[in-house]
Amino acid sequence: MLESLLALGGLVLLRDSVEWEGRSLLKALVKKSALCGEQVHVLGCEVSEEEFREGFDSSINSRLVYHDLFRDPLSWSKPGKALPGGPLEALRALDKRTGSGPATIALDSLSWLLHHLPCPILCQTLHALSRQDSCPGDTLPGEQVRVLGLLHEELHGPGPLGALSSLAQTEVTLSGTMGQASAHILYRRPRQRPTLQTQWFSILPDFSLELQVEPLLESQPPSDLHTPSVDPTTHLTFNLHLSKKEREAKDSLTLPFQFSSEKQQALLRPGLGQATSHIFYEPDAYDDLDQEDPDDDLDV
């Protein structure tokens, strides 16, 4: 499934993270495109040309056209050769250099370009670069342009991520488990429902792809049925159980907030020598003493 990415044109978004880097997969796809005889242009922004070419043999390196923005991104060391638009002009110039025939453009990386270009301008350039403005029947299979964009998704907010995601025909999100890398591939084809597939893989030292099966999770060891249970109340500094004498003393205790019958009788029968009290009430002129309509004064 990973190799089928090269059969499609448009923007292929490689989303990596700190735990699962995506440059190795980008170089593996670049090598595959070079072996297919395609034109391969690499716009290098984050690593040097020597580091990107490291691991490729001479036959692959001879087919790569490397555009270096790493050493001098603003062309300060060579003012005479400076591009008027800087990184944007270098990105737009790739479309003119591909010419006819199938071509692959590798952007290392889109995160670097997002930090130096406005997101709308970058999306418009990528749209034109991948030739998405042409109808599907206008572009011959031998003239399609594939753009491989490496994106460090942890560096960006939901706005740029959503814009680039809507622009991509294929999204590859890297993850893994138990040291095994996996790629969750989302395909978007015209007039078809998007499909999601998962592929487990490994990348060899020469940047060849090796597809693998999904690793099995380690089974939990069976619990030992003969393991003696440990009493959690063994070493407590207090006692959780009451003896018979302690329980009888607890039951015979009268709590201060308990309203017993003796308290009730003492409150209802005033003792000798206790003064009784009376309430005298004289109604006012506005008091309503009509029992048939007690709400008459409310004017409802």
C-alpha cells in the first residue's frame, strides 16, 4: 500500500511526530520514484544536501536534482543569484523545471515553509504545483506531478493542519507500537469515498521499504490460582473489629443529638417553678382575617 502512493498524483502529506520521524519514509519514496525513471526534485530546507543524500547509492544520487535552501535560504551569501521571492520563488520555480513527463517533488519540509510563508500563499502554490487546477482528463498519466510534503504536525495549530489536509489527495500519518512503525493512509480520489488503510513497515539502511504484518500484542501471563491472598488489615495501627463488650458499650451509649422519649417528655411537661409564657396579638387595620379567602389582600 505504501508503494501505491507513487501511483497517484497530487499532494501526498507525510505527517510525522517526535516519536515517529518521517524523513526516512520520504527518502524511501524518493528512491522508489528515482528507480521508476521519474524526474525527482528535492527542495531541502531542514537538513544539508550531504545529509539528505546519505544512504543513497550513486545511481540514485545522480537522478536527484537538489535545490538547497538549507545553507542560504535568503541568498545572502550570493546576492547576485538571489531569488526575488526567496523560498516562495524557489517553490514556484519547481513547476517550471519539471517539464513534461512524470515528476516527483519532495519538500523537506512543509513545516519549514509554513514558518517562512503565509499559509494561504503556500496552499495556493501547492495547489498549482500539483496541477490540481486541471481536469482529470486533461492530464495524461505520463505527465502527472506528485508532491511529497513532510509535515511535523506537532509544530502547527489546527488551522494550517486542516488547510493542508483538505488540499492533500493522500495523507500518511506515522505512528507505531512496540517499536514497530505503521502508516495510516487516507486516500481521497475524485468522485469516490475516502478510504483509510493501515500498513506496517520498516525501512532498511539503504532506504528500501519492507512491508510487514501487524505485530501481535504480548499476551498477559495467566494468574496463579494458588497464590495465597494477603490480608490488607494485618499491619494496621488501629482495630477494625469490636469485641462483644465493646459492642455492648457502644449500643448502650446515648448520643447527644438523639431525641429520646425522656427528652421529649421533659420538654412537653414544664417542671415546678418554671414560668409559663403567653402571646398576645392585636390585629392591625390591614390584617386579613378572612379564612375563606386568605389571599384577598394580594389583589390577584
